[in-house]
Amino acid sequence: MTTSVIIIGAGMGGLASALRLALHGFRVSVIEARASAGGLASGFEKDGFLFDAGPYILLDRNGLEWAFNQLGLDLESSVSLRKIEDVYEVSSESASVHFHSDLEETAAGFERQWKGSGKRYRDFVESSLIVYERLRPLLHVSHPGLLDLIRFRALTVAPFVLRSLKSVLDRTGLPRPVIDALSIWTHIAGQQASEAPSVMAMVPALIHKVGAYYPVNGIGSIPEVLARAAESAGVEFRYGCKIKSIRCTRGRVAGVETADGEFIAADAVVSNHSGVGTYLELTDATPRRASERLKKLPLQSPGVIAYLAVKGRIRPPYLRFNLPANELCRLLVAPSVLAPETERDGWWPARLIAPMRFAEAESGESRQREYLSRILEESWWRALIEEHRVIATRIPSEWGREFTLYRDSMNAVMTAQLMRRGRLSHRSPYARGLYLAGSSTHPGQWVSFAAISGILAADCLREDYEPDAA
Ligand SMILES: Cc1cc2nc3c(=O)[nH]c(=O)nc-3n(C[C@H](O)[C@H](O)[C@H](O)COP(=O)(O)OP(=O)(O)OC[C@H]3O[C@@H](n4cnc5c(N)ncnc54)[C@H](O)[C@@H]3O)c2cc1C
């Protein structure tokens, strides 16, 4: 009899898992709380403008390409990607630091401001690239450990993996504003460089050597491709249905129960809900000690966001970060820089994003709204545009309600400590037949990582149910 699998959630992780399993002959049903697929990576249309809900940049084209290949798809021909040449600028009271796709142009800009920093930056990028190439195969392995480092001849980079982002960047000898600008990818997640894993130091190497990309029709076009392919492969989708619990009998998954009390039997379940949320809220198979440990993992708030229409084109770069002293950064995203065709009667879509510390976001909706209003009043971004209209907004509690987020958070923040202890596994150690797909199993909250995770979760399931097939 064909093995039946239920996938909870049609985010990037759930979709990749569903497609992978369907292609290998499993009977797959995806149950999604929202009315459409894509999760945090989905887009929406309002007032004639197309917006991405959350993501704005692809920093790991290689990873996404790998995931597409594994699913029998070709990224290049499925999604129209535009390379971002003028990538980002970080402005603070003391300096503006500008990153281009071109390494030489970026290094020359640094050299003009801080003598000697151009060569230091080039050296840093070259050495990070070597580490990246060594570690890359480990991204495609479920729950990698020491043995995998040996297997992929990556043992020499083990000391690097054990360090924090701050310790890696401090050793570069680069000026403080450049170090702050290099840490921005961790800062935008509301995290300090001292807590962040060293692997975040590889982002500049990715930008200069692989390139940063943006799909012409928005990031939302990526899960759309996966959802279409999954449907063609026979995956059944049920939208507008929330799963309340995963039922287990004698330590083995028996099926899921919907919020309306319907029981749906299945041989296995892949959860694309938050990893921590799955163990703490959807199943009672999690042992008490594991629950206590999971409760302590630091969570990441999705922050506040304003979806804007702006008059006149914003000049490059594509991303402008503002870094006020002693506060979290803010970000203005200008797709008009890359996709002039998004114009409607002289107006373009843009987004204003600001991370919020999880603890602060937890202090309630009125605090979240106040924070968003304050960001909307700030002069740094208003000075860059002629006129604007706020088309829509989201605060953490709205993200939480709309995307069924555990405690209104994204998956647990990947800290240096969690990286050392090991990420959450794709195969649940607590209930047989339960698997996790999505960003919680990978070293960061990226669309590509969630897709890779979905494939690895599916492969663990295949190993367990069809040992000869995987
Ligand atoms: C503001 C913001 C900016 C970001 N920027 C970037 C970026 O620039 N680049 C990048 O690569 N990534 C970025 N990300 C991260 C990226 O969007 C996520 O890492 C990725 O989309 C997560 O995919 P996922 O599969 O883990 O889960 P999700 O996207 O969370 O999908 C889970 C799905 O499961 C459904 N679901 C959950 N629980 C249930 C349930 N109980 N029953 C039924 N359905 C359920 C949800 O509705 C959702 O559709 C950003 C995210 C945000 C919020």
C-alpha cells in the first residue's frame, strides 16, 4: 500500500518536501491554514502593486539552485532572477558603507575612506570563500556533525564554525563602520554579532562571488513554482485548514487533528510549522526535558513592516539600512531599482522594515504599533523620496495570526551556541514518523535553507519508509 504523508504547511519547506515525496511515489496531502501557498515567502497584491510579504533578497543562489535540481526543476528557466549590482548601503552617524556586487568597486570605496581597508576587505572575502566552499556540502546534509566534517574534508574549518560572527569580524582588522555593515544581516534579525554564528561572515563572499539576486516577479514567484509543480506531481492541497495537533499512538504518528476536530490518519507527518512550536504545541510526545530545553531557545520576531507606494524612483542601492546608535537597524527596500516595470502612474512599490527584539515585541500590540508609527515618522527614509502612501502594514502579532507563527516568532534564531550544539533534526527523536521541514533545521532564516530543509526532511522519511529508495 502507498505510504500516506501529511504535510502541515505550504511554506517553502513544506512545498519542497511535498514535491520530493510525491515524485518518489508517496501519497501526499498538504494542509495549509492560509488560503494560498508560500508562507512567509509569499507575495500579495494591493492597490495594483505586488509586494513580497517578508523576504527581499536571495543571498544563496547556489542553495536554491541545488534545491530546484533535486526537485527536477531548473531555477534559471523557472524564475526570472535579476542580479543586484548596487546591493546595499549602511548609514550611521559616523559613516556610510556601500556594497556593490563587484568586489573591486566595494574595496576601492573602503580604501577611499579608510586607508589600508581595501586590501583587508579583499583578503577577508577570499578567505571566507575558501571556508564557504569547504562548508557548502554540509548544508545539504541532515543534522551535520563531526563525522560529516571529516567526510567532506572540512575538519580544518571546524575552529571557524565554533566561533561567533563577532570574533571572526574583529580579526579582520577592518574599521568599525565596515564591521558594523558586515554584521547587518544578523542585526536585521535583531541579533548581536557576539551571539551570531561565524557562518554569517560568508555573506560578503556570496554577494561578490555568487551574486545577490531578486526575482523580477518577487520572491513570491519561487514558492508559486514549487506549488504548481507539486500539484502536477499529484500532491493534494487543502487550504484554509489549521492543524491543532499531531496524534501519536505508542510513540508513532497516527495522523493529525484539525482545529475543527476532524482526525486525518497518516503514516507519517512532515511539519512545516515552527520546529519549536511543533514540539511544544502540536504534539505531546516531546519529553519534559527536551521541552524545557526548547523553551529556552531564543526566538526571532518578524518585526514591523510598512508596504509603501512611493512617487518617483528611489535611486540605488537596492537596500538602504539605517543604523542609529544603540538601536536596531531599519531598512528601506526599493524594488524599483531592479524592476522599473513595477511602476504604476509614476508610483513604485517599496518597503520599510524594522526588526524588533522578541522580548520587546512580546510587550503587546500597542507597543508594536507605536514602534511602527515611530519608524514611519523618521526623516532618514522620507528624505530619499518625494511622496509616499502607506498601502499596508504588519506588526508581529499580525504576522503571528496570519502565518500561524509560534509565539508570533519566526524559527529559533541560529546562534553560535545552537550551531555548536547542533540544529533541530529533520527526523524527530521523540515520535516515529514525524519530520521537520523549514528554516528551523538550518543555520538561518533564508528561503533557500527552508527549501533545502524540505528535501532533507523528505529524504529522512524515504530512508525510514522505503530503505532501498533513498
Ligand atoms: C520580514 C522578513 C524578511 C525576510 N527576508 C528574507 C530575505 O531577504 N531572504 C531570505 O532568503 N529569507 C528572508 N526571510 C525568511 C524567509 O521568508 C523564511 O525563512 C522562509 O520563507 C521560511 O519558510 P518555512 O518553510 O520555514 O516556513 P513558513 O514560511 O513559516 O511557512 C509555514 C507555513 O505553514 C503554515 N502553517 C503553520 N502552522 C500551521 C498549522 N498548524 N496548520 C496549517 N498550516 C500551518 C503557515 O500558514 C505557512 O504557510 C524573511 C522573513 C521575514 C518575515
